[in-house]
Amino acid sequence: MSDWECVIGLEIHVQLLTKSKIFSASSTAYGKEPNKQASYVDLGMPGTLPVLNNIVIKKAVEFGLAINANITNRSIFARKNYFYPDLPKNYQISQLDFPIVEGGYIEIEDDCGNNKKINITRAHLEEDAGKSIHSDENNCTYIDLNRAGTPLLEIVSEPEMKSATEAVSYMKKIHNIVTYLEISDGNMQEGSFRCDANVSIRKSGEKKLGTRTELKNINSFKFVEKAINYEIQRQIDLLEDGKKIKQETRLYDENKNITKSMRSKEEANDYRYFPDPDLLPIEIDNEYILKIKKLMPDLPDVKSKFYKSKYDLTDEQINIILSNKEITNFADKILLLSKISAKRLINHFISSVYLKFNKENSLALEDLIKPNDFYLIIDSIEKKVISKINLKEILDKIWGENINISSVIENYSSRNENNLDMIDDLIKKIIEKNEKQVKEYKSGKTKIVGFFVGQVLKDAKGSDPSVIKDKIISYLDLI
Amino acid sequence: MDIYKKSISELSELINKKTISSIEMTNYFIRRIRSFDKNLNSFITVDEDFSYAQAKIADKQIAANKNTFLTGIPIAHKDLFSTKGILTTCASKMLENYIPPYDATVVSKLNNQGMVTLGKTNMDEFAMGSSNESSYFGSVKNPWDLTKVPGGSSGGSASAVAARLSPIATGSDTGGSIRQPASFCGLTGLKPTYGSVSRYGMIAYASSLDQGGPLATSAEDCAILFNIIRGFDNNDPTSNFKIKQNEVKLNLNKKNFKSISIGIPKEYFSKDLDKNISDVIDQSIGVFKKLGFNFKEISLPQHGYTIPAYYIIASAEASSNLSRYDGVKFGYRCKNPKNLEDLYSRTRKEGFGKEVKKRIMIGAYALSSGYYDEYYMRALRIRRIIRDNFLNAFKDVDYIFAPTCPSTAFNIGEKTSNALEMYLSDIYTTPVNLAGLPAVSIPVGFSNKMPVGMQIIGNDFNENGILNVAHAFQKETDWHNKVPREFDHE
């Protein structure tokens, strides 16, 4: 491997998060009965015309701004002509010469842990094709056009990645940006985020690119890494055997972990691209771009720096907060409210709300719990009005319910007071029963306190150990 | 009563005054179709049940005083306008059995007015042709001389209206397909500004050029229909919502004629033009001069590049637009395909006619890698120059007059073996499509007993202007009222 260097470029297809398709009013919802979400436009019925869903422009512009790219003021849809049964018009509406986003870059960590800039050539809008479902049973192919016309943003990188892990970091970064900005749901299993990889190798130090192969339609981070690594090794083996690499498109077989030839360059289509006469150019003025820019939330990279400098959060905490925009928004709100240490607050948050939300996120987070309510609970715990032990129970109680939080806290705090009387009695009894251990404590073995705490907890399940510990120490010191 | 000779306004009055019901009027024209169309072949589909059902509804509306100006009046639609539930073939074997599940915007607008669809008219296959001879359903005859073509591609609509089988009809104009048959059949035909009339539901030939419009006996009737079908449509992004003022009102005052200047492009009146046609047009210009209009010679250079540019652009777009006819989803499918490749190639080989296949091949060639810049891009540049030339001319003059065709209607079969000659018959009409401008062809006389047409070309969205000028002429002359003798009786 050492004298070979590999060069990787990625084309990522991101399905845009829209209710309706890019050129028709049909729903884009996944997993519906075949062909139930295909309108006359999606079917390419004679006489129908595409009508652009303007939301896709906004999403593409947001992505362009997120990667510091140029937004093309006048971008053009073009027809890519090829025949395939799941492509109803036998041309795909895409963009060629004037894509909506040009240039731009993101930063990743390279294999040595240094920051590395990966340039992005372009990102363009296009419609997805339908699906062909091949059945071995009766040797038939079925066509499902529900996906036909689903909006895609194709993001094309420069060939600047040098290893499979770099490619995966790049992909994860793009995934993070598009999901964070809600440009896409990023669901890889449903095909909302898929990747083609262009892979070539050359002798280290050489300038000229080697012959590349294109790996098609890989839909998980793990498989991208495996497919690229397999392909690099395959190419090295070929060249070291004195053979040549064929420029071709290859498919990755997940089960066997190999890549297989799909079609060679000679078999490639001449797509006869030309501007689509049914669609006007997309005109975007700078005012619109500025408006979008203003409304866009800070990107994960910017926020991450902010959390570190302002709140001194740990990397792990930051990663969790930034994993999902709802979580980020929630965290931002409680951070603004809280007077306690941000680290402590976020720890409380991660161990309770975050974990719970990850398990049961049927609704929007703020419909399940209000940031202000959560803050009030934590504040009561910090002031020892209620015990931390009660946090989980309180959350269960108010989760998704419209309940007044002050009355809940009050309820728990009075229960706590009753509880404390009982605990005082318990402690007294246990101290009386265990003279030997009291002596040990008195002789300086302070660790024995843990024994008393354990004994008390046997009968006072659910109480806050730290409170009990404090109380036991004060009793013992009195003797 | 000679209903067949009546204008739309007169028919509307008859219906409004309940002199005649819509059912009766519908029946009247259907009987004309039954007795005369055997010789013309101007209709592909006549669905009487459908027509009478519409007429019945119209009569109810009239009885309830809920009628519009057009309620109950019959119309024929070129067979590329999608009509829900009625065969829409585009005169192709490919769509021989195709019944659209929806109405074209133009059709639904006219249905909403209460108009009665008499049927679907013959045309060149997928609107590709200038003589109506490429129809899968056979050629259409010219009512003025049954041995001659009616022009194309809206030949069926033109023939039907000229023989007064329908008072008015829709057509579509990509390179002259409304104006040229209007000229050949002695009718008034309007090609609106690109973007004036929705293309939704109009089966596409060349998307950047196609435009629907009326074929009628007068400018007045064209105006009535145009006012209904024009306007922005949410379903057609190329329909223009910026221009709202192109509603037509025929109210041009004689006093204003003096202030109107008309350009005569010298390139259009060269020696290529038939001498007889040139004379007829000269006479009509004389009429305009008498009315006070001012004339001026202008130049529209690069005229010679129009035809090649048009055929490259139109064919390129067509090659892609017609890809969807593949035997998978709708339309013709070949018998027992061996595999996918076979399904595609045999379906298209058997389903499309010769002219369509020729244009698909020309278009695919012009777009293929290595030829794109040389053909398609160059054609687009020429298109731009042609438009600029027109816009420049409109800085000097208000309207441009031009012959509609270099000849009158030619014999059936005369040009079928010479594609180039056939294509050249569009030489005066295609520049207007490339420039996206509105133009109307009006009958201005006869040459060897066949009608001669003249175009009035206007600036963007000036349908009102060109129809007013046409109307001014028609008030002074009666060329537009001539009916071919064979059909000039009940």
C-alpha cells in the first residue's frame, strides 16, 4: 500500500425534505403502496408539464450557504435523455451547465487528525427516478413510480480524499449539515442519502490521476468504507500484476463484500443533455440569498466553538447536543435560563431528557416537555427541594402531558419532607443497632458511612443517597 | 337560415334569443360533418353522445339564464388537445387508442364557457408536417379543391372550419401550423405570443415553440376565442403571468389608422415569392393604404437561416418530448416483445410514422455529444438574432406584414417526396415562432382559385393590435366570408 496513493471523489444524492415532489403535487412519503403517489405529471402523461416546487430552491440555497459556495443567480434545468422503464418520460430533469450551487468546501479531519479542506465542485437539483423491482418468482420486473419525481440534491466533491476513512468523514459531515439544516431527513435505509464513489489509485507523488472506477449507490457509512477499501485493493492487485484498470461503473455487493462490474465506459449513454424548454431558469437575486442567510441557524461547526468558549462544555456533550436540531434548540433554551454550571445542567439533560427522547420521539421534543419546565425541575433539584432520584419519575409523569410543573414539584418536595422525617427515625435506629460500626467511624474509619447509607437505603428506597449520607454524618458526629 | 355562414356573435345571439337551442345547433353541425366530411377527412373522432350531452347541459344553463357568450356554441379541437374521456390520437398509431384522463387547460376553459365539442380534428402526426399528409388517419382535403392539401399541421381544423363543418376550431402553431392552413383554406388563424396560452394538456411537439390558438372565419371570432383561452396557468410554468393586458378589444378607430406604421420586410418579398401571391398582397396593402395606414420598407436580415434553425430546435425538443412513447405506460405496444430493447425499438418503429421518425433522428443527432455545439447551440444563437431583428424592426414600425406562405395550397402528394421543398413552405411562418411573437394570417384574395393568406405580425403580447388591424381590413373586404362552393349550402 505504501507506494500507492488513492484518490477519491464522492457524488452524494440527498433527498430533499419536502412534502410534495419537485415538479408535481404528489406526496413524497416513503413506503406507500406502489404507484399510489404518482400523478399524471410523474407518469409523464402526454401534455403534462413540470411545475417547480419552490421549496427545493430554498433548500439548495441553504446548503450552498452552509458550504460557503456560490449561489448561481440564474441556474437552468436540463434534460438528461436515456431510456429506462422506471423513468417515465425517458428523460430525467436535472442540471448540467448552470447548477444552482457552485464551488464551496467543508472541513474534515484527515487520517492524522489535522484539519483538511475538501472542495465541493457543485450541487445541483434533479428529480429521482422510480424503482424497478425484479421478481425471480415469475421472471417479471415491476415498476413503482412513487419515488419518481422526488427532489434530489446531487453534491459532487473534488477528488481530494485520500482514504476510505476520509471519504466517510466527508460523508458524515455532509450528512450532519443536511440533517441539521433539515434539508433532508438523511435516512440512509430509505435511500434519502446515498453515495457514488469515484476511486482511482496512482503511485505516491505522481500528479496524473489514474483510471477511475465509479462505485454506485452505496447507502451506509460502513459500506462506503468497505467498498472503497475493497476497490483500492482490487486496483492495486491489478496494477501490481501488470494489468490495466478499466474505466467502468461497479456495484458493491454488501453480502460478499466485493465490487462487480456493471457497465463499461463504452456502454455509457450519450445523455444528449439540453436545456429543458418546459421550465424557466431559476432566478435567484442577492436579496433572497441574504434573507435565507439571516433565517439560517448557526451551523454545527460554529455552534460547537461557541459551546466550548462560552459554556466550556465537553466535546462529548457538544456532539450529543448537535446530533439533532431539536436537541440543540432545547439545549440552547435551557442554557439561557439556567444559573447553575452549564456542564452540570447538560449532564442532567443528557441523562434524562435526551435519553428519553431518543427512545420515544413520536412528537416534537418541545411538545413532550417545555424547556422552562425542565429548567424548573433541575433548579429544584439543585436547591435540594426535591431529590435527583425523582427526576425520572417526574419526567415520565409530565412527558407529553399538559401538567402544571410547579404543582408537581411541590408534590415531590412535600413527599420529600415526609420522607425525611421517616429517614431520621431510620438513621437513629440503625445507629443504635450497630455499635461496632459506630466505633469504627469514631476511630477514624470514615468510609464506614457507606455501610450506614446502604442500610438506610434498604428501607428507604428511592431516597437521595447524598442527602442520607449528609444526615448520617451529622448524627454520627453528634454522638 | 344558413347557420353555417354565421359568425360566433350571430350564433350567440340565436342561442341567446332562443331562436335555436344548443342541441339543435349541435345537431346541425353534426349533420354537416356526416354529409361532408367523407370527402374531407377533417375529423378523426366525432363523439355525438358526448356532444349532445354537453349541448343538453348548455341548454339547461341557457334556460336558467346562466349562460355565457359562448354557451351552446360548437367547436372542434385539434387532436393534440387532451380531452378527458375522448380519444386523443395526435394522428399517430402510437396514440390510436389513447384516452386522456384529464382536459387540456384550453379545452377546460372552453368547456367552462359552455362550448360544445363536436369532435377532434385531423392533423399531421404529432403536429409534424405542413400538408396534413403525415396523419396516420389519412390526408385531409382542402375544401377549395379536393385534390389539394389543406396545409398543416392543423389541416383538419382548417378544412373543417373552411367547409363550415364547425364554426370555429382550436389549432396549434409550432412553425406555422395555424397560419399556413388558415392561408391555404382562406381562414383567419391566430398564433398568439409564446406564453399567452397554456400548453398544459396540449401534446408537445416542440415545447419552446408550441402555442395553441384559434382557426376561425374572422379576426372577430379569433378575438372572442383568444380572450377565453389566454392567460397564466399554474400548470404551465412557461405561460406568462406578467402580461395581463393582452385582452383583445376590437375598437380601433379609423382616425387612428394614420398614426399606424407597417413594415414590409424586403427579404420576404424577394423573387422567391410567387408572383401571383405578391400581386394579391399588393392589392390588399392598397386597401390598407386607402384606410390611411403608413407603410415602410424594413429589413429582417439572416432570414435564410430561419428554416435550418427551426428544424434543428424543433426536432431536438421533439426527440426528447417523444421519448415517453415507449410501450411501457400508455399508447401502442408492439406484439410479443422479446426483451426490453425489443419492446422499445419495435414499439417506436411500428408506432411512429416516417416523418416523426425522421425528426426524432435529426433531433437526437443535433443533441448528441460532439454535434451539440455545432448544431443545437448555433441554432439557438440564430434564434436570438432573429428575435433581435424583429425587436429592432418594432422600434420603427408597429406591425409587420408578410406573406403567410410562398405558394397557395399544393397538390396532395406533390411535395411528399421532397422534404426540403415541404420544409421551405414554412419560410415565412417559422421566424415568428422562433421570435415568440404573435401573428395572424388573414385571407386577402385568390390566386388560381385558391386562397392567399397574409400575416400581420405584432410585438410581444400585442394580440390586440394585430387583430384590430386584421379586423379593420375585414370590415372593408369580404374575402373572409367566402365559402368554397361545394360546401356553400345546407
